[in-house]
Amino acid sequence: MNNTIRCKMKETPKTLARALEIFKYSEGKLFWKEKTGKKVVIGNRAGSSNPMFIYRDVNIDGVRFKEHRVIWAMHNGTWPKLEIDHINHIKDDNNIENLRDITPRLNQLTKPICKNNTSGYKGVRWRKDRNKWQAYTNVASKFKSLGHFINKEGAIRAVNSHVTIL
């Protein structure tokens, strides 16, 4: 069972109540307000981040949670139902104004252009083997070609038309 599923199973009203007891929120960060273990210092930043992972984790009674999910829950009185999106795409900016609960599909659509994108447009790439531009979508790990085009503008129009239909 992966960590995300395991944590979601623990996202209960009881764990939310516990989070409100042990954490203080300030400017997008959680701080300890109760000593829950030997290494915990009241007033220090809660949780830890690992360079191999994008998000910061916090511990509630021995179970790891993503800090942004805890912050969202603390402000909304319930655990998020879907995925938490960082509106400004800065993954360590956990200010409550920057967090929203959205569908995985919408989260995929709002992602920024990948670093290795050469066309400058999401969903458009150059196919050397065909000597044409390809328009495509890739939502929820499902690739769908929207066609091949002689010019980049045609591929961009195809992507924009497809997104409008969604």
C-alpha cells in the first residue's frame, strides 16, 4: 500500500482534532505548540523535508502527513477530498491562500510547462520522425494524440480546442 493511501486512511476527524492541538499555523508553516516526543521543541518548525521528495511531512501521533494537507484541513475544518494544488506552483509555499482542493484532472491541467519543453506550449512537441508538430494531451497518465501538423500554430489550435471542450 503506498504512503498516500495509508495517510488518507488516517485523515479522520480525530487526527484533525489532534493536529489543531499540537500545531500552530503561521505564514504557511506549522510550529509545535505541544511536546509530542523527545526531539520536539515547542515553538520550533514542525516536520521535515527530504531533498528526494517535493513536499514537507509532519508527524501526528506516529503517522506522516503532508504539511500542506494538514494546513488546509486546519483552516477548513475537514480533510481535503481530492488533491491539494499550490496555486502559484511553488511547492513549499503552504500559505492557506495558495492552497486549494481540486480534482486530479484539473491539477494536471494547471501544471506549468515542463522544463524540457521546446515548443513553448503545453501539449505541443516537434516530431523529427514525421517532420511535423504533434498536438497531444496527457491527463491522468493517459496519452492522447490530437494530430500532426505542418506548423506549430495548427498544433496549438488543436490543443486549445481540446482544452475548451473539456
